Amino acid sequence: MAKNRIGIDFGGTKIEIAVLDPSGEMILRERVANPGTYDAAIVAIRDLVASVEARLGTCTVGIGIPGAISPDTGLIKNANATWLNNQPFGRDLDSALDRTVRVDNDANCFALSEAVDGAGAGKAVVFGVIVGTGMGAGIVANGKLLEGLHRIAGEWGHVPLPWPRLEEFPMPKCFCGNEGCLERYLSGSALAQDWKGSGNRSTAGIEDAAANGDLAASGALDRYMDRMARACALAINFLDPDAIVLGGGVSNLASIYERVPLLLPRYVITPKCNTPIVKNKHGDSSGVRGAAWLWSEPAE
């Protein structure tokens, strides 16, 4: 008999758990505060899973994290919750739960969720992108995540802005140590700063402001849409996905879906570009749903 699937979204401030039944229907969703220290987080996940399984029986367990497991060492790398880095998180979870736990990057989980039964359902190749305070992405081909040799496939936020304009120099420094990364132009905080200046992080109301004659808002949106079109064209030129699915706070900008497709023909290397750019279906459930779908095959 197929098991239910547990998905866990391990965020910076919260740990969310959800359960999908064998058909993919969500039957439970809860969250607790992330304790913010490594050992306490392992215990919190163990106790969450035990509480759920006491009610629903044994499940498979997948977890999405803001980082990746290094294939060389088995340790966490690139996590913005820095206390996770260089820790054997996957192995410790296996031990704590006495089973194999599948751990993957949270953007990969988003992409998987939207490819399986979300906005990219039925598409062969889905490029799923989270654009919020930062940027991340994942690639799903024929229902399977493409991880890459170093487990960094889809790190779209850390390729440079393509076809830069003279006025875009000097390119801004990124926390990764390079200059001109897409994250520094396309994250929500980058758009907010372009609109209202340094220190601003919220894009709330920018479309309404532009519609009401705010020239700063209009200019920031114009620049943003062209940069997003260049970024999408880069993905189309090297991956040619069947759909680009956007998530994160910036995905709520309705004008992206109207304006960016009209700008793509200037940059893509095909006479006609039909790549759909669509908003996610599952919203803030995508991460936890995708973690559950890390066990994509029927679990007996």
C-alpha cells in the first residue's frame, strides 16, 4: 500500500511540515518556529515527524533547505542559514528519523512542485524560479530534478546580467564575490531600491504607483521588465524550457506576464518565441509540496 509523503520546508524562521496522500492531496499542514541552532533543529524536525506519524502512520520524508548537500563531502554548502553550512544535515536526519530522508535545495523543491501538479504540469522541461529577497531556480525534466555535478544546476541568480547597458556599469557587487549577478538586479529588494533608493526592500504598491503617474516607479518597472526579459532569454537560449514558472514575492507583479513575453524576441535566438512565462499555482505551499514530491515514485 502506498504511503503518505511528508514534506518539510526548512526556512530561516520557521519549519513547516505538510503531508500529501498518495494522490497528491494535502491532508495536513503545520509549522513551528525554527530554533536557529543545529542540534535543536534536528530535534525539532524529529519531533514534528513523530507527531505527524502518530496520527497518520509511517510516511516518506523529504525536506527543502536554503542550501545544498555537497556531493564531495555530504555536508551542507551555500546555506544562508550559515549555521547549517559544513554540517552533515542529511546523515543526521537519517539517524534521527531512522530512515532515509531526501534533502534538496528549496528552489529545486519549488520547481518540482510546479512541474508535478502546478503551473508547469504536463510540460517536459520546467524552469522554476523563486524571485524574492534573493533568487533561486530549479530545472525539472520529465518529472525529475536536474541536480548537476556540483548540485548547483539552476543557480540562475548567480550568472551575470546578459547584454548589459553602459548605464548598468559599474555592475554591483554580489555577496558571492562576483559582480553583476542577476540577483543584484532582479530580486525584490533590488527593484525596491531602484524605485525608492537604498535601504528599501518592499515592492508593495509599485504597479499602482506607476499607474498613478509615479515616474520613479514607472522607470524602475521599465528597467526591471527589460532585465527580466534578458534573463529569461538567457535561460531560453541555453535550456529552451517548455515553461518558466515564477514564484516568490516578485511573481505577484501582474505586469511581468504581460510585458516580458513582448520583449523576448529582441533577445532570443529564434524567430518566434513561444515560451510561456507563468505564475506559480501553489503559492507558498510549493516549497513544502515539492519536498514531499522528492519521493516522486510510489512509496510502498
